[in-house]
Amino acid sequence: MLITVGDNPERLDSEESFAALCGVSPVARSSGRRQYRRLNRGGDRQAHAALHRLVFTRLWVDRRTQDYYERRIKEGKPRREIVR
């Protein structure tokens, strides 16, 4: 993550720009009547992989993250959307 940020300091002026740089910003998509979001396929793949490992490590270890995950499951959200 530090390498990605260090190589592109001029591109980071907001949280949204960081998400786009790492390839995790949502992109609106639609298919007929259904509208949904998918993750941006651009960005730094190594930074995206680091964020992915971080999320799943926290789901495995951190109690606050586990509570958040369980609360969102009870709301009826799919796992993919919760991780996103």
C-alpha cells in the first residue's frame, strides 16, 4: 500500500481517489431492470490484493469486523456486498 501511495502522491486528494487508485471504487452497472454496482477493474492490482487480504484477515481475527459482518447478514445483504 505504501508503494502505491508513494508512487502516486498527486493522485490522492480524497478517499474516493484512493479507492480508484487501488481498483476498489464502485462502478454503476445495469442490466435491464436490475441496477447494481461492481468494483472498478482498473487500478493497482497489488494494492487491491493487499486490501483483499486485509479485509479477510480482519473478518477472521477482529471482533468488531465480525460483529459488523453479522449485523449486515441479518439485514439481508449478500457477502460480496458486505466485503465491498
